[in-house]
Amino acid sequence: MFHNITFANPWVLLGLILVPLLIAWYIWRYRKQDPTIRISDLSLINDVKPTLRQRLRPLLYVLRVLAITALIIALARPQRQMSREEMQVEGIDVVLAMDISGSMMAEDFRPNRLEAAKKVAASFIEGRKDDRIGLVVFAGEAFTQIPLTIDHHVLLDQLSHIKTGIIKDGTAMGDGLATAVNRLKESKAKSKVIILLTDGINNQGSVDPQNAAEIAALYDIRLYTIGVGTRGMAPYPFKDQFGRTVYQNVPVEIDENLLTSMAQSTKDGKYFRSTNKQSLENIFSEIDRMEKTKVDVTRYENYKDIYLPLLLFALACLGLELLLQLLYFK
């Protein structure tokens, strides 16, 4: 009821100090008005009770105090504050280009590289509610899993279903990047970003990765490349002749020079190396900080005077007091 109420003249409210003083003065005066009768015996008037009119006579002073209180508050000019905000969001278009080749099943990340990358990417998507985000997957070839969308529920559902083996195996980084660029080249967003995540060396595809990066630069697309994999050897699951899962350590080979060159071909692009899930989370957090969505907020405030009901209430109390004094309590 009193939400967003302010006063144009708040100092006037100091006058409310008078209200308890007026009440105290009336009680003191009322007691002084008790009559004194010098008689020897009160038995004759013990059964005399005060009339209703006598009981209600303090009502006149109550009405006067209420009128004074309402007038003081009205003079303070109570106002209801009404505000409105207009938000202008400059969203960022982001495409995640994710490697889903067989080597992403290596378990130097828990439970494996692909699942760890999917979980970290999902957290990244959930934190960017105002951005359009798309998903491209690549192995020996590349395709768009989901185009740029603001419907992050659909995007997260599609992300959760990607797995290795759904396309020809290999690592076609150039094709993956070119597919992502194709999704962003017509974008009107102020900022366009591709995050390319891979764990290997380019060995498939028809598009040279460096050429794809240079094409991205022509469309003002910023490229962040991420190499995932521990340094040295990583455990990789195989099936033996009996169908049992066995592990074999395989060398981790990431073309960091190429990934660095690709990122630096675009304005403010950057290469990151992730050797465990925690470092991958830190990388996505850093990218999230660097690619902040711009939000302009314009606030409008308006004030509406609401003293009139108090003024009318005060006048009604004074009018009722006057009528009662001239008629009922005369």
C-alpha cells in the first residue's frame, strides 16, 4: 500500500510531534473538569450512569486530532513514485565449433574430453541469456547442429545429444571453421564470435584452416581457439577381441602453432590450451568476461501527488466535529 511513497516536503512531518502532545493535554484537561461536590452521603446517586452522549463527547476531540494529523501529512505533499525502464540490449552472436572426432573420447578429462567440453559449454550458454548462439560440429567433415538461436533450451538439448561416430572420423578444422563463418557472415550483431574447440591436428576436409580464419577476419568475426588435451600421453579406451574395454596410452598431438595463427588472424582473437576440466572452465569464463553483452538502461521517473484524499479526510473530520457540536452535543 505504501510502496514507492515519497514526500515533497518531508520536514513538515515534524509537525506530527504535536499529535501526542495534544492527546496528553486533552487527557490532563479532561481530568481537571471532574466536578467536586461536598456532601456527606453518595448513596442517592450511586446508580446514576453516564449517558451515551456523555460517553461519546471525547469523539469531538478525536475527530479534531485526526483532522490535524491528516492536514500535516497532506502539507508534506505525499507522492507516489512511478518509474519505467527501457533496456536496449546489444547481443553478441556466438557459434561454438566443436570437435567430435574419436580422439575426444580420451579420458584425460573426466569422464572424457567430449563430455567435459559439453558440460562447460552448457554452463557458458546458460550465462548468456541475451545472445544468439549456434552450434557446429566437425570430425572428418562438418555440419551445423543448430543455427543461431535465442532459444537456449533447444540449443542445450541439441548439445547434450552430440556424440562421436555420427559423422566420418578425422579432424577437419578448416571445414568446421568455414561452416561456422557461413553461419555468421550475414549477422548484423555488433560483435560476432567463433569458439573453436579441438584436440588434434587438421588431417581432413577441403578447406585450409588458415584460409578459413582469414575469411573470418574479412567478416569481422573474432576467433577463439581452444586446444584440449593433457601434455604427453592420454588414456584412450579400446575394445579388445572379447568386446571388453581396455585402455591404451596414446600421444596427445595438438597443432598449437596453427591454432594460435588462426586466432591471431582475426582482430583480438586468442588461443587457449586446456589440460584439464578446471582449466577449460577458466577459459570459457575468461571468454565470457571478454565478450560481455552491452545493455543500455534508460530510467524514467514520474511523481503523482496523492495528498487530496488526506485533505478531503481532514475536511470531513472537521465538518463532522462541527455538526456534532452544534446538533448532537449542543
